[in-house]
Amino acid sequence: MKPEISLPQLDMFPRYAELGASSRLRFYQYAAKWAAEGGTVAVHPFFGSDYLSALYRTGRKSPSALTGGWFRRLGELKRAGRNLLIEYELFPFLPFIFEYSFLKRRSFILNFDDAVYLKYSGIPFLRNKYDRLIKNASGVICANDLLLEWARRLNNNVIKLPTVVNLASYRKVVPEKFSRLTVVWIGSPATYNYLLNAHEHLLAMRAVADFELLVIGGEPLPEHPLSGIDVRYEKWSESTEIELLKSSHIGIMPLPEHDRFARGKSAFKLIQYCAAEIPAIASDVGENRNVLADGITGFLANTPADWAAAFRELTSLHLRKEFSHNCRDRAEEFSLEHYYPQFREFILRTFASSDCKGINL
């Protein structure tokens, strides 16, 4: 359906190609909706799929990919239009002043789903880069409350848009449940450490009842096993992730309680579990508290004993069915269908009112 007003040309600059979950969900699926409404949109990832495939396979980052991304982005910016939507920054590991010449005559919106500013906290010439970008942006999109609070200190035009799912994709997949009670965790090698750190929680659950832990992630994960836990590893694929999630019984999202970066995570795993209509157990940390409805779609838990108690409750088939029904309703609140109109309105309003006032050095 054509929009009532014409959509402006939009150039998106995500961090990754579609293999990267944050970029796929916060850029590419919105780009598809924008184009379907007749808007002109171009997507320019900094890192390609080959980079992520190698990273997930080996766990090592390629310095040449960083250099290649810099030069590729320089060429793309020369051809780009006036309105930019940027994931975090244009040039990773380069100072704010370098981005100045490319942004000073453009309107740009920044999009954050992680507390990425912490990664530069120990690098003096980058420490304040994100603050300066936010201060000069036409607008800022944040995935959770912690990021929203951070951005609002520096910019008056900020909106919270969680990382969301396309519910239509989930609703058309109706697989059989696994015959054995299956607890699922989905993530990348970069977040697998959170699962390893929850080893005691998993052992406490294992003392309650037998289960198989299904880990959906990158290839090198089995090199770091969870002793005492029966684990099955599946390589992530967009074509199989929904079926694997919906075939499972319980989802988990452990996070360390006192980790600053973990507090900035956006609880997307919990949104996926809701969309897959499976209850979850999650650490009582950060955005998890806003996504998981405690006692309704799952349980928040801290200590291993808490996790064991929550798991004991969810061994009940009756309770899982009740929570599954609740998850179906809850998922509507975190769907692309729900948030795309807000995304569209924010983009249109922000770029229409932006005067490209210039950047404060």
C-alpha cells in the first residue's frame, strides 16, 4: 500500500550484512518495509557476510576486513544521499573528527542496541566519540531503557524501538515438539560466554529433571563444552532457527548480574522465545525485566537455586501451555508489525525537521 506522503531517499549504514542479527533486525527488515511502501532505500554494511562467517567459525577478527570496510564506506558515502541511518558509527576505531567531514552537511540518525560506548572507554582518543555523535545527530533510536537514558542526556530527539521479530514468519511454522524436554539458548559466539558463566545454574536445573540443552550458534562453540550437561549444538541458520525454537520447550537467557555491558543487552532472545511461544527463564538484569513478564511468560531468576526453582515450575506441561498462550499475546508487543509505524513516523518527522545545523567540534 502506498503511503499518504512520499518517503524520502534513505541510506542505511549498518555494522554488518544480513548474517549479523542486530543489523538484519534493526536495518534490513525495516528497509524491506520502506521499499515495499515505495521508498528508495540503499543498505551499505561495513562488514560483509564473509567476515562474520569467518568470525563465527574461528573466533578471530580480521584486521584486513576493518581496513577494507573503511575504504568501501568512503566510496559509498560519496554516492549516498542526504538522509543517513547509522548503526553506532560510520567508521569503527576512527575518531569523531574523521566522521565530521561526511556528516556536517547531512541529516543522520544513530541506532543503538548495545552499550557499545563501553568498548571505547579505555581508548583516550575514542572515549567520547559516541557522546559527540549523539549530541550532533538529528535523532537517536535506542533498543532499551539504559541506552535511552544515556542518549537523552545529549539529544532531545530520542525514541525507544526494541529489536523486534516479524511475527508472520513465526506463525507459519508449526513443528512438532522434541520428544525429550529441551531447553534452548540462541546466540553468537560473542555471547556464548554468558552461557558458560551460567554453568552452575544449568547444573542446578539438571538436578531437578533431565533435559537436553540445545545451543543454536556458531561453529566453534563445542570447543568450550559445559561439563555435566547434555548439550546439542546446531549451527545458526535463518531457515531453521524458528523451527528449532518452536520445537523446544523452554528458553533461557542468563546474564551476569554486575556486568555493565550485559545490563545494556536488549533481551532479544526473550522476544524470540515469546514469538516461538515458549516460556523462558532469564536473569533479573536490565532489559530482561521489561520483556519477560515474570510469572506470566516465564520467570526471572538470579541464583542457581532460583533457576532450579523456576525450572521445576516449568517441568509442568500444564504451566508451559498456559505460559505459551501468554507468550503468543506478549509477542504482539514486540513485533515488526507493531513498531514499523513508529519507526516510519520517527524517520519522517526527524528528517523533515532537520536543518543540518552542522556539527559541534
